[in-house]
Amino acid sequence: MSSAELWSGGSYELVAARFADIHDTLVESLAPQVGERWLDVATGTGEVALRASRAGADVTGLDIAPRLLELARSASSDIEWVEGDAEALPFADGAFDVVSSSFGLIFAPDQDAVAGELARVCRGRLGLTVWRPNEGPHALVSAFAGDQPPGPSADDWGREERLRELLGDAFELELEERVWWLKGDSPADVWELMSNGAPPLKAFVDSLGDDRRAEFRDAMVEYWSQFETADGVREPRRYLLVHGRPR
């Protein structure tokens, strides 16, 4: 399955809506200025791009998934929405004053290519949110995946050593750890949200046979049950707010 097909599957907009506070923080921290050129990479449903545009920036939003871009286009005609790959950005060197990405470019397979493209097109400020390694559900996925060859993981961007390997030569970096809370009325409610709204998880679930899928669902629901409170499930997910300036 191609990345475009994967991210066009499911209903990512359900999860993206839960990141509103993170999107607000990312855009505010980058202090958008009227008229400056802003690129949001792996824009998804365009939430970061929309916020930057409302603040007066001249915004381009890029994503590999046609379905997500359709949703983004329906939200604004003031933004240039571009179908493209974070590993080969279709823009000139130094084209943007600001480059951002919120939990998006981390899923591209060729991490070094993505890092090189960020450095190439960014002439000003870089702002990212990247997940810290999550050993809970990811360990369950690995257990059910079986003997698959190791490869790059989105978690790599949340490991400080790897993040500095990728971006440290090109950018002066500032890192701040924060916490986002995955919430739901029950463990089963969280399962429905994530198995439908997180395309990589949905693709994995769809790849399992019926019996194995049921076993995996039960294991994930049991995992989320440990985060139940009187107000429902509240699972902390750590992430890094990353700022960079070209060296």
C-alpha cells in the first residue's frame, strides 16, 4: 500500500480534531507575520495551515493523500493546497520563511530525505510536533505483526539523539516536551476512535484475519483500561515541540 493510499484510508479528521490545542500552540509559538511565506508539510486536514492563514501568513499546505487535501480545500480557498511528497518537496531552495508539520512528516519512510528537504526550503523558522516513543500500544502492534523486517519508525523523530542527527547540522534546535491526553468515554470508545481515525493503525487492523483482529482489539482495549478514570479514559501521550533556526 502506498503512503497516499494509507493516509486516504480511515477518518483521520476524527483524530486531527483532538489536536486543536497542539495546533494552536505550534502556530502561536512560530509567531506568524502578515505576508510571510509559510509551508505546512503533511498538512492532513489543514488545521495548522488554516491557523497560520488566519494570522495573515501566505500559506501553502502540502500532503500526499488526495482525500485529506479534499477536506482541507473545502475549509479554505485562501491557501494553496498541493499534493506532494515530504521526501521531495516541489519548491525552490529557501522558498519559505516558516516551515511547519504537526505529527505529519514523521511518517514518511525516508527520514533523511525529509530532513534534507526541510533544510533546503526553510530560510527562517522551523516548527514541528513529534511523538515521543510510545512503548504501550506500539509494543502490542509489534507483537501482533510477527516477524517483519525492521525499518524506520515515526517514533525515531521523538528520540532526541535521532532528531539531532536528522536536523542538527542544518538547524539550531530548541526542544520542549509536552503532554497530550488521549480521551474517550471507555476503552472501547478509544478503540473505535483510533482504529478508524489513525490510518496506520487502521491499515494494520485491516491486514489481520478475523480471529487475529478480534484478539488484537481485545488486547488494545485491555491496554486502554489501565487509563480509566471516573471521567473515562485519559491516556497521556508525550510529544516534543521542536523549534529550529537555520545555522
